[in-house]
Amino acid sequence: MLDPWSLNQSKYRKKIYLALRLRKNLNRATALHFTAQAEHDLTRPLNLKPPGIIEPNGLNLSEFETLPSPNAFRNAHPEIGDRPYILFLSRIHPKKGVNLLIPAFTDAAPPNCTLVIAGPSEPDYLALIKQLTVKHGIEDRVLFPGMLAGEVKHAAYAEAMLFILPSYQENFGIVVIEALACGTPVVTTTAVNLSDALMNKPFAFISTPDVEGVTDALRKALAQQCTNAKSQRSITFVYENFGWDQIAKNWAKHYDEITSHQDSL
């Protein structure tokens, strides 16, 4: 919530709160936890006193060891048929960049491709997004299945040809890691703080958070025709970096360092 994007939402109230109370509270902390280096860097203009600890969010990897049977998501949504689909799965909210995704998909995706926009939404905003699909003439190629959870969610990830999160701001972006854990290549933006860790990875395509950037990244991802080997690389990447077992060990070290420092004072 200390990201400049977040602080600019109702910014005058937040400036007052930061000045009167929040800055004092934060500066009394022994350390501040950030889930990505970019998240830490974005707070530097605030000149907060505590040091930063950078540890990512993690996954319960056991949930991804055995993926659902093939076509489980398609069977639940037969309107997709055997067409390839690109998956967006998150809150359908203005900050998530769905307004960028609609024109990018229109320009970059082949005619036989479906766009699945999954997640909860406020009715008024969902109506605006549906109007945008009509404006771009793709309303018959877009599926809104609502919120997905459990096996159906994992099946949606695993069966997608690409996963996309074109957000204007994300402190981390856990859905990107979930998609990679299912072997699905991802498209996301530089405004998703996790993107630094994905730069130059063969299974990730990073864009600026605008229509041109998302369109270009989507074209590159579709043209590359990611292979099974690259999909396996994404799974290996997740297992090596985002399992809770390793993150918990890292946190034990951080707490040891903090308490050792406190004991020496």
C-alpha cells in the first residue's frame, strides 16, 4: 500500500494519515517486509528508517503436484470447444488492466482463440468490460466464468495456451506464479513487481502497462509457440524459488538475525 500508485488513490487523505500516524508507526518497526525488490524500491522516496527484508509470497506446491485430468476446465465450459484460449484470472477491477487486455487480444490473437476473463467483479465494472468487448467486436470470443477455485482453477491454468495479468499495479502477483506452476507461459507488465524476477525468462513476456506494450508482448508470446521444455522450465523455476518450505527457512534466518541484533543492543 506504500506503492506510489496506491498512495495516489484518495491521495490527500493518505498524505494526512501518513504525516499524522503511519510514518511514525512504520519507523518504529525493526524491519519492513517486501515481497519483491521492485516493491522495496518504490517505497524509497518515503525515506523510511527500518531496513527492508525481501522475501516473496509462496505456494503450497503440493496443490500443483498432480494437476486435474485433461480438459477438466473445457468440460465445465463446453462453449470453448477445442479452441485455444488465453486466461486472465484475478479480480476484474480497474487496476488489473482488463481495459488494456481487450484491445490487445483483438489485435494480437488469432480468430480461433478465446479469451477467458475469470474472477469476481463489481457488476457495474463488469458491464463496462462487456461493453468494451462489444465495441471491439469480440463479444462472442470472450467467456466470463466468474470466480474459479480449487481443481477448476488449476485446470483453467493448465489448459490455457497463455496466462495474462496486464495490471497497472501489483505488489507481487501470485496468480502469475500459480500459472507458471501449472506449466503455462505468462504475459504481464512491469507494474507487476514480480516481473523483475521474470525478465529474460523464456516462459515470461513482460510489457509496459499500456495497450501497445501488452499487444506487442501478446504477439511475441503467441509467435514463440512455447514448447513443453519451456513449460517444464517454468515449473522448475517455481519449485526452486516459491515453495513455502524454503521461504520459511529464509524467514527463520531473518528472525534469528533480528533477535541477535536486538540482544546485542
